[in-house]
Amino acid sequence: MFLTIGKDFFEKYKLKSVLTNEYPLTREQALETIVSTISDGVFVGTTGFLSRELSELREKLNHKPNMDFLTVGSMGYASSIALGVALN
């Protein structure tokens, strides 16, 4: 089943406000706080940016480089992979 809509069917919409980051930490700062606190933990990275940052952070903190599972491109499976890692 499909629906065909003609050009200019919907009226123009202007955003009413721009979202701002209300959190005091950036993603990188939060990741560094977690990884430096749990140095011997195994992390499952979900996206390209997070996985690269995690890898760089492990190197910066002189942690073992093989402690993480980087699932670049399959973030929908990260929780299932993390469960499998946790069970083993």
C-alpha cells in the first residue's frame, strides 16, 4: 500500500525554537568519566564517533586496547551484543 501526495501539499513549517544542550558535560567528557572510573570494564561501542572516541580514550589512558567491542554501523544490536558479553 502506498500514498501519493502532490507537490506543495504540505504548507511550509518554520521551527519555533532551536534546541540547546542543557547538559554540563559533552559526550566526550561523559565517556572519559565513565571509562576512567571503570578501567577494567568491557564496553560495547555503538556508533562510529563513539567507537573512535572510545578507542582513542583507551590509548590516552593506557588501558588494554582489546577490552571493547566496537559495533560500528549496527547500533541497534549493541544491547544484544552487550548482553552476550555480560553473560559470558
